[in-house]
Amino acid sequence: MGGGKTSFLEAVGQGLRKANHQVLYMDIKEKRETGGEILSELARALEVESGPRGTVLDAIRRRGPVSIMVDDCHNMFLRRVGGFGGLRAFLDIMIHTQNDAFWVTTWADTSWAFLAQIFSLDTYFSHRVALSPATVEELTSLIKDELRGIPYDVNPPDRNGNGGVDDDWVPFFRRLREESAGNVTAALKTWLASCSHEPAPSTHKGGGLGRASIEVKMPAAPKDQDLTKLPAEEVFGLAAIVQNGPLSSGQLAAVTNVQEDTAQVILTNLTRYGLLRDTGAGGYTISVTAQQPVRSFLVSRRSVYVPGIKGGE
Amino acid sequence: MEALRALGGSEIITALGQSLAVILATALLIKLIHIAAEQYISRFTARAIVVRNRVELVKVLLYLFTGFVVIRLLLAARADAVLAVVGGGAVVAGLAARELLANIFAGVFIFFERPFSVGDRIQVGPYYGEVDNISLRATTLVTPEDSRVSVPNSMVFSEGSLSANAGDLEAMVVIEFYFAHSIDISEIRQVLWEAAVTSKYFYAKRPVEILVEETPVATAFYVRAFVADIRQEFPFAADVTARAKERLKGIDPLYPEDVWAGAPGLPFSVGSGSSRRSPQGRNRLDSQRILEP
């Protein structure tokens, strides 16, 4: 299975439910730096009043055997002084309820690599599953599945009828995989961003819309840009976002120790280069097509340490 | 000039001209190699030290080759004449340039013995800095104040040298803090640890350690962490110090009150902040108690 840690977590949850296990699901959607915030999130998931550590521990123990799925755990910390309170509180609750709850958590790989190194995070978990990037065939199949559901005539031809695509489309999907680093969500977004709507030809009489078509244009990949020419502060900004996840200008200022105005300029510039995108929720994240080149560049510059990424050690 | 002509001046002048041309061509070639290497390094930072060391090796080989060619040219012109012209002056110059020759021989040994290489942070006598260039005569260091110091190669042998990173791009940085005995050690350790691991210069591949030492006048903390590039040593120390101090500023008393900077017999200047620990100091720390973060 390729990519999608959220899909993986849901699949695990479904499997447990089918086996009549009690399952709770939590998604840490935004940065939660303090222990109090994490305790509140846990209390909400447990459907109890927010309270101190003891309240949450009691609530978990009262539930009896329960599986707790926690998605996007990398949002439990912000890489700044005082930014680990949320993570510490979570790990504290987790290790004190290991006989009462089965914890399944998901992490962004760059955050995991950082925390595993400095926090010995891997010692808190008995098993670790690294989701491998999707293959070209998996991406092709997935995108074709998506296309079946929309009223556009853009199914890549499959004259062989083997569920794949014709040979002349293969390089496109190969490139798509390269740009998305095998991440299914990123590949889908890239695909959708690549499509421009062509209105249906007006040959239909009677006002029918017919089947419109889509012209597919692969956007210019940021890897074609010379990232080595970025100023040091912008490189630090990229590294901070790769390691922390989406950041607002205030959070970036705190993480990189610059003024908020400067942080905003950094974010604006990186967005203008096509390296970042606005998440729409006040934060900025690495743009879909920039994932692979930015990570490789940062690892090669030793700004980020992620074992196994091309360009690193 | 008359004597030179009598000895076969045109041959010697031609040989000298050819030698000069060879020397200039070598200098130009070395310059071009430098430019090409720096361009390559700007794209592939991680290979900086390897490339710079290869360049230095190529330079030495070119020097030796050029010297060999020049000697051949001069001897081919007319050995006895060249020796007659050069010989007398050479004795005087040799005596005057005894130091220079010592430096050159030391330079040759540096190239073969490799006690340090370009890109290393080293200490030679009172000088500390990044090795920028190793020539046959001197080793150029760039100090933390961004000054260039030309250290004669003979000094490397007479004074000895200490390399902080021994050929690696990454390097350990030790930052010292001195606080009042009354402070909460676990709180300070946590803040210093967080200040180190959250620094934008911190290299997460290597471990970070906070060491604590009780001294008669203060509780000393040593942050031992790595930077990805040794050139970030001082920005890292400054960054960690600034953010740790910002976080700790509410604690009172934070610093020892009954001692003063520069007091005779004290092992350090008391007060706030941090300082780079020299490699000698780092060895001293190895025997001390290590507290896990």
C-alpha cells in the first residue's frame, strides 16, 4: 500500500472495530505545544470534561480495553524552546496506560526522524510501520479510479486492457511519482492541478453539455529551480516547515528566531517561488510539486536529517 | 650583465623567460582550479572538505611539477652558468631565508602527514580558526572575528595543532553556562537541551548531551551538540545562548552573586552567556559526569 498514513490508520481502526474492539479516533489538526492542549484533546476524544493528567488517565482506565488512534502526532510539538510540552504530556499519558489502551499513532517521516533522534521516540513504541511510497502502477491505478468518478473524458487510454495505461502515458505517471515522492495525496493533487478544463464542443444540439475534456499539463517542477541560490534564512524557513509541518508566520518566527515581519517575507518569497502553498488555515506548507526536490535539497545541505532520503547519508 | 653575456647570456635569459612562463601558467591554472572548485562546492556543500583537500593536493603536485620543470629548463640552458650566477647569491639568500625554508619543509610534511586539512577548525599556538588555505610556506586561518591569520608552517610543528573536527564537515560545539548554586538543575537542563535541539543550526544526526559540574563558585552546565557545518559553530553558540537566556530570564537569582569576573584563581569568568570550549577543554570534560537529557 502506498502513501496515506490517514488511510492506513482508518484501515487499522476498521479492522479493530470489526473484531469488536472499542476504538477512539483523534486527529491533531493544528499545532498543540502545551500539555494542557493535548490533555484537552484527549479529554474530548474520551468524551469527558477537560481536566488535569489524572482525569485523563482515569478516563482511559475506566473505558477498559480501548484502541486509541491518533493521527498527525507531529503537530504535538513545535521546534522551539518550550514547544515540547504537548508531546511530553502525550507520551506521559501513553506510557502510563499501556496496559489499558492500544495506541496507534501516525507521524510525518521528517518529524519522526527528528524526534526519534533527540527524544528516542522509537523506544516508546513496540512496532513501527513505515509506509512505502506508491509505485507508478499504484498511482496510475488510483488516478484512473478517481477519474471514473468525474464527468470528463480524460481516462488515459488503455488499449491493452490490462488496467494500466498506454506506453505514451507511462513517462507522465513516472514523472508524477517522482514529483510526489510516491505520496498518493500529493500525486492526486498534482494531477488535479495539472488539468485545465476545455469546454465541450458545441456540436451537441438541444443544449446538452456532452462530455467536456481536460487538457493535462504537468506544472513546472520546482526542482528545475536552483535551490542552492536561496538565502540562508529561506533555507532555514523551508527546513522548519519540513520538520514541523505547516507553520504560520508567527510560528516560523518563533522556530527560527527571527522577527515576525521577516518570517512573513520569507513565507511570501517561498510561496512566490512555488515552494510553499498557503494551507488556507493560516499556515504554509511545502507545495505538492516541491516535496521531493525540497527534501532532497535540505538533506543534502544537512539542514534536515532524514535517513534514507536521496541526497542524505 | 657583461659577465652574464660572457657566460652565455642569451641561453640563460631564454631559460629564465621560459621558467617564468611556466610559473605564470601554473599560477593561472591553480586560480582556475580554485574557481571551479568553489563553484562545485556551492552546489554540493556536503563535499566541501573533500573537494578543498583534493584541490590542495593538486596544488602541491603542481608546485612540485613546476619546480621540476623550471630546474630542468635552467639546467638545460647551461648548468655551470646557471650555478655560477645563482650559486653565490643562493648561499647568502639561504642563510637569510632559513625560516622560509623551514616553513617550506614543514609545508611538505603537512601535505603528507595531514594533521589537519582545509575546512578544519584548528588551534595553533594562540590562533584558532578555520583552515582556509595550506600553502608551502604558511597555513591561513579565518578566525571567529573573520580576520585572516597566516600561521607559518614551522609553527605547526613547533607549537603543535589541535583539530576540532578532524576532517569532518560536522563538528561538536561545547557551550558553557554558569549559574547560581540555588537554581533548579532539572529545569535548567531542560531549557538548555531544548535551546540546543531547536536551534536552526543543530544537526540532529548526532546526540546532544548536557553535562553538569559543581564548582565552588557556580553550577556549570556544558551543552555538547553538533552542527552540520563547522562554520556554524559560533552562530549556533550565539543562538543557543540567546534563546536559553530569554527563557530563563525570570529566574532569580540565576547567576552567582558573590564572585566577579577575572578573579585570581577562578577557572572562568563568572556571569551569563557561553563560550566556545577549545579542544583541550573538551578532553577535560570527557572524564566528567554525564547527565542524560
